[in-house]
Amino acid sequence: MDATCALCEQADARRLVAAYRIKVCATCWDLAAEGWPISAEPVLFKALAKQGLLIADRNEKNRLPRDYAPPADFAL
Ligand SMILES: [Zn+2]
């Protein structure tokens, strides 16, 4: 059942980040409280591109939002 964190590769990823469809560990999740660190962006962009997902607008700290709801009409 152990999933690997998409960001730090620890084997205790329990948090599903719906917007990016990745799983991360609690540590990485906590670090992203105000948006994902710049170092995480390559992984996030890759995850989005691979799945044909939209890239979120940056927040007021110029970070990618930790999670967000896709538009209601977004077809899965
Ligand atoms: Zn992690």
C-alpha cells in the first residue's frame, strides 16, 4: 500500500493532491502550506503535462497553489 512521495521519494506518501494527481508525504505537504516550493515545480509541471491537466494560477506568493478545485466543467 505504500506510495512513494512524488517530491522527496519517501515511501510514506499518504496525501493525495487532487489538483496534480500526485501523492506526497506529510512533510512535503506541510512545506507547501503557502504554495509549492520552486524546487517542486518541475515535478508538478511534469505531472500536469502527463495527465493533460491545467496549470494553476500562481498565488500571491508567486507559488503554485498546494491544491485547488478544477473547474466544474473539467472533464476527467
Ligand atoms: Zn515528500
